[in-house]
Amino acid sequence: MLLLQIKGLEARGAVTIGMLAERLQIRHHSAVELVDRLVKRGLVARRRDDGDRRQVVVTLRPAGETVLRRLALYSLAELRTEAPAATGHTAPARP
């Protein structure tokens, strides 16, 4: 979930730990712990903001982008197979 939030917020500019905590509705120190875990796994990078040294900016690393892409593909595949069963509809036959 954290990777997805980082990806979604990137378009608005620098993503800070405070922003992530707010979006995930968790405490700041909990967001720090989550980011620390992802840093250790090489999925995100963290650095001090150039303009405000109190802020910590979080960015996706290539490995994080890869994990996020895989999760998205898995979710799409699951929707294709499970959604018709859940709604009672069958997928149209492909030619």
C-alpha cells in the first residue's frame, strides 16, 4: 500500500513521510518504520528535502517500481478471473 501511495503522490511533487502518514491515516513514527523497512529491502530511497531539512523525501527505486508493476499485473489477472464469478457474469469468449 505504501508503494502505491508513493507512486500516486509523485505527480504532485516531493513525497514526504508526513504526507504518507496522512494518506495512510497512521502516526508519523509508524510511517517512518514502514519506510525504513522498504529502504532495507531496496524498494525506496529517503533523503532530506533540499528546501526544508526537517522534511524527509521518499522516492521509489527501480526495484520498488518492479514490485508495484508485478502487484498491479497480479491484481488485474485476479480481477479477470474472479470478478465474473463474484458478479455472476461470464467473460465473453475470445475469437
